[in-house]
Amino acid sequence: MNNSSRHGNGTRWGAAVWTAGIAVLIATLPWAASDRLPDRLATHWKASAADGSMPLWAAALVPALVWLVLGVGMEVLRRRAGEDGLAVTRPRALAGLLSAGVLIVGGQLSVVRANLDHTDWHQVRLPIAGIVVSLVAAVLAGIAGWLVGARGQVSGPASPGRNADGPTLEIPEGQRVVWFSRTTNLWLHLVAAVTGVVAVAALVALVAGLAGPGAGWSLFASCAVASLAGAGCASVQTRVSRRGLEVAFGPLGWPVRRWAPDAIESARAENRTPAQVGGWGYRFSGLGTTVMLRAGECLVIRARGSRSDFAVSVDDAERGAALLNALRTHQPS
């Protein structure tokens, strides 16, 4: 399976987990506060006065079903556009999915908070502050989704050769060649997504006053740390250019490790397995430092003055090593 197909599968699984998690969160919020809500919840307002309501079960299930239909529809459109070669659809689809999910969760939370401790839904007033916060959060989520989705793959036209020091290639005079590869680990993404949904649910329950501060903050903190750690180790983006080697971690491409071309003594491609390096993620072993996301081909470098190697599991590692070796002796102008 090549790098693009792996990334496509990771994107589909991520979208499915996000869609299902948001649906569960939307449906759960009203039930979690059912003992503090009226029999019917105010769900529609004219000016600031409530003029429409739903029973508890409908207020929980209807928004969740609307979200599921929206999420599935967006995924179908994304796949159809992808089959037609419209690569620009990916950042738009990711931005739309994240933004819509945050907006509908914010709307559901605002409805639940507005109805808390009321006995008659007619008394409930329009939750203006919650709506404003939800809109701002949705815009920020959309921007983040666009930035993550816009990260693409660029590779140069040259083909690698070999010499005694490792693979190399000829860089045409006056041309700049860039190599980019990305690897993701589906299972680490799933762990990060599940713990992230739990963390969001705990935070929502705390903000809405649905959970006690002791257990709520403990659950939020532990799941948030696990989600961030999992997301940071679940994907790696590797770039070789005239500036040298850059290895970026996580969906936002941060943090980043960098080596200038003249700081690299050698580069090569090598097959490694999790058993050889001690497991998955950022590992230290007798082979040096390895960023292990999947078994197989790795880009391996030895920095000048270092006694150990740094390796990262990426596709097309031989081409990346060849370009690094070429840049060590020739920098295109």
C-alpha cells in the first residue's frame, strides 16, 4: 500500500470516528442532565422568547440524527470529488466536518444549559452567549481543519542511484527538488480520537455543571493528555529540501526536528520492525533513535559528530536518502 492510500484510509477512519463520537456526545448531553431539565426542552426561540419545544428523547436524538446525515453526506461528496481528481476537496471537507461538528455540539450544549433547572420550557431564554461562543469555536475548528488538510505531498522528478555511501541522485542544474512523505498509524489515531472524545465530554459536563469538579477534572486531564500524546505520535511528516531534513510530528506538524545538509554525515534507507527498536512511537534502542509508526522502510541518517542514527518510518525512503546525499555535496541555487 503506498503513502497516499494509507493516508486516504486514515482520513476515512478519522472522519468515521469523529462523526460517531460527535453523534454520541450530542445524544448523551440531554440525558446526562435529565434530572435537572423540564419534561419538554425549549429548542426554538423567536427573539429571546422560546416558541418551540421537544420532549427529552427527541431533543437528544433528532440533532444526533441530523448530524449523522450531514457527516455521511459530506464524506460521500468528498469521495466522489476525490474520484474526479479534485484534491482541493480534502482541506474543504476536513474544515467543514470539524467546523460543523463543533457548531452542533456547541448548539446542543447551549440548549441544555439554557433549560437547566427550569420547570416550564416557556421560561427559557435564548442562550445568546452560548451561541456566540459556539460560532467562534466552529470558525477556529474550520481554520485548523483547513490547515491540516492543506498539507500535501510534493516530490521531485529525479530518480535515485547508488554509490558506496548510500543512494544518491543527480540534481539538474538550476532546479530545486523537494521530497515529502507522510506516515500515519491508524490505531494510534483511534486511541487519540476516543480519549479526545471522552475528554471533550468531561469538559462539556464540567462547563454545564453536570459533573462534580473532582472526578470531572481528573477524567478530563488524563484523557486530554492521552489524546494529545497519541495524536502527536500517530503521524509524522518528513521533508527533504535545500534546507535539509525536517521531521514534523502530529496533525499540525509540530514539534519539528531539523538537520541542515552540512550537519548530516550520511543517509540511507533501511528496513526496521517494532521488535527491533522496542515498540511503537518515539523509541530509543541500540539502533539509535527511531520514530516507528509501521514496520518496513525507514529513512536513516547519521548526524555529524553523533555516534548513533536517527530513523523515521516513511514510504519512498530511498529517494529521500538519495536527495539528502546529493544535497550534502551540491546545493541547487
